[in-house]
Amino acid sequence: MTLRNRAFVAAGVALAALAVMGAIVLVQYAATAVTNSALIGTISPAVDKSADLGLEQSNASGDLADYLMLQRPESLDSYRQTIGRATTLLEDLRRSLADDTELSDLVAAATSAQRVWIKTDAEPAISLMEAGKAVKARKQANTPEAWAAYDAMVESTNALHDTLNRRWVEASDALSGFTRTLGTTLLVVGVLVLLGFLLFFMGLQLWVLVPLSLLRDDLTRATRTDRHTTPIRDHGPPEIADVAHDAEELRRSLVEELDSAESARQGLMQDAPLVAAMQDELAVADVPEVSGFELAGYAHSAEGVVAGDWWDAIARPDGSLALVVADVSGHGPQAGITALRIRAVLRTALREGADLDVAVARAADAVADDEHFATAIVISLNRVTGTITWCNAGHHPAITVTRDKEAALCEPTGPLISSLGGQWGVRTRFFSPGDVVVAFTDGLVESRNAEGDELEAAAVGQFIRGMDGHLRENPKELITRLLAQVRHRAADWRRDDVTVIAACRHH
């Protein structure tokens, strides 16, 4: 994933988290506001009014009793004022609690009970008092019906007050719960924001700073070594990896320029026009394009510009692709002449469709009188049959690696090419899409590290198997990475000629 995409994903996750947390906070705030509004705007005033209602009804009963006992007109006036205030309180409660069915019913019950008490007790007693029948009025006020009406009024008012008080307690508890939840939510939001900043700095460290530091270390090592052979590895997200890849391409170009300059310097010691012409003749001018296969090759001499190593690729009449890697003993013009002779014979035989062992035998006949000998491996890749066939004349085994990373060696099938002659056989195995074959000369595997240990073919196969599939199936990239790894390991890289060829079968 690219650094930009990682940033977009992180920002998206952060925005989503903030949106969810904001929604939670908003819901909690709304619930708290609604509960608080109900508590302050309706329930609390209703609780106070219900308490005042009970007090006014009690005062009205007391004023009535005082009027009946003492016959004072002011007591009657006080009764009428208190019962009027009680009625007003009931009307206020009815209007404020009209949306609540339970409380509306309780207010209606309290209103009805008060009216019953007034009609059953207060009004008859007052009428008798106004008629001058004080004794009868007091008896009227003490009848069981009068007391029952009073008790019903008190009970209904108390029921209203108790219900309102319970509602107030419940609303207060809910408000406290909402407040605690809101506080907890804000605390969680703060922790998540802090965690987000921490993850941001961790991502910055892991995705940017650490890859940049590793890239800087590789660049430092690559620039401070004498031959600049330390590979620059890909680090971090694609943006930084692309920078590392470009730096590695630059390093490879510098190394190739250094090698070319060194070869040119040593070539001046030889017969420059002759060896240059021989080198041009040994070079592969045009790599044939054979359907289903991709090919790349590399050749570099250890001394001057004439190498004993060379490689070739030939399209055969049956549609297969022939690959040749050979190594002539010695260096210089004489070795180059032997290499040219062997190459010409092999190329002609393979173009004519000769069997691989027949082509090798013809090459051996061509150099029967030469003092130089040669090793060679001739490989045929056939897409139709899905096979690889080889004839190995004493050469280092080529390595095949399947798409499933199974490695195998193309072992020798006969002696090296020399004046002694010999007989050569051929071998065949399957070569499926995604499989690769790598052939090379001894200059690659006989290089030594600082401890004096040679590389060996098994290590080459292990390195190829360790590559990612898309790199392994790109012959040019495979060779480049293989050479970079061997250069980095070797302490005597320029001791011998190095030739490597790689081919991959595609679908």
C-alpha cells in the first residue's frame, strides 16, 4: 500500500471514529438536555405546586373548622381564599401536565375529590351557619360522609404529590446517569484522540522515518565501498521504495561504468583493433524473439575486452529456443579465436536443427587441433512439449527453478570440449509456465568472500528461490539482482570472466 493510501486510510478511520464519537456525544447531550428541560420546566414546578396544594387544602379545612367553632367571619374569608388558591393550583397542574396521561388522571382525581369534599362538607356546613344553625352545621361537618370526603381529597392529593416526587427522583437519577455517561464519553474521546496521535507518530516512524534511515544507511555503505558493490535495498512504502530502486539503478550504472573503464584500460595492453573486433563477433547482436519465452544475458571479461566466456541464443526450426553458455580456457586473442570457432559451429548446427549432442560433437571436432579446451552447456526450451533439454559438456550445472520454487541442476552429460574428443548425452525434464533457467560460467560461483569461501551453485539456487515471483520471472531483473548479491559478497570479483544467461517461460 502506498504512503498516500495509508494516509487516506488513517484519515478515513480517524474521521469515522470522530463521527461515531461525535454522534454518541450528541445523543448523550440531547438526552441530558431533554431530561434537564423536563426536570426544570415541568416536574420540579409540579412537585412544588402539589406540595402547596396539600397545604392549601389542609389550611382550608382548618379555616372551615375555625369558622364553625368560633363563628368568625374572617375564618370564612380565609377558607374561601385558601380553597380558591387550591383550585388555581389544580388548574395550573392540569395545564402543565396535560401531555402526561398518568399525571393528568391524578390531577383530575384530586380535582374531583376536592369538589366532592366541598359539596359534601364545606358548602352544607356554611349554608347551615349562614341560616343560624351552628349546632347543626358542626354536626354536618362531623358526619362520616364529610370525613370520608376529606380523607379522599387528602389521599388523592398525596397520590399526586408522591407520583410527582417519584418522577422527579427518576428524572434526577436519569440526569445524573446521562451526565456521568457524557463525562465518560468525553473521557473516552480524549483517550482515543491521544491514542490517534500516538498511532500517527508510530506510523510516521515505521512508514517514513525508519525506511528513510535504512535507505540512508544503504546509500552510505554503497558510496563508501571501493567498488560501490553494496546493493541498495527497497525499504518502506512504494514511494520510498521507488526512490531506493532509482538509487540502486544509479549504483548499478556507476558500477558498470567503472567495470567498462577498467576493461578499457586493460584492453589497451592488448592488440586493440583485433580484440575489439573479436569481442564484437562474440557479442550477441540480436536476441531472438521466441513465443512464450523471455531471455536476458550478461557477459563481462576479467582482463581487457576479450573474454573466454560467451553466451548465445538461437531460434531453432522446430520453434524451440536454444541457449548456449561456454567457457574457453585462458584469456586473450588465442582463447577468443577458439571461442569464435566453437560458437560458429554450435550456431550453425543448432540453426539447422541438429540434436544438442550432435552440435557439441561437431564443436569438439572443430577444435581438435587447438591447445585450448572449453566447457559448454547447450539448452533447448520447447514450449510445445513443455520441456527443457540440455547437453552439458563439463560445464557448471545450470539451475532451473519452478514457479513453486523447486530448484534442480542440469548436471553434466559428457566431458568438456577438447582435442581428446568424447561422447555426450542429453537429458530432458518438464519446463512449465513460470519456470526459469539460469546458466553461468565459473567466474560467478568461484568468486570468494573475505574468508576465502567460494559461492557454489547451491547458494545461487537458494538466492533465486528467495526472490519474489514477479522478480524471478523477469530475466533481466533476476540477473541484475543476482550479480549485485554476488558482487557484494565477493572479495575478488574481477578475478575471472563472468557470463550469466536467464530465460523464463511465460503462458
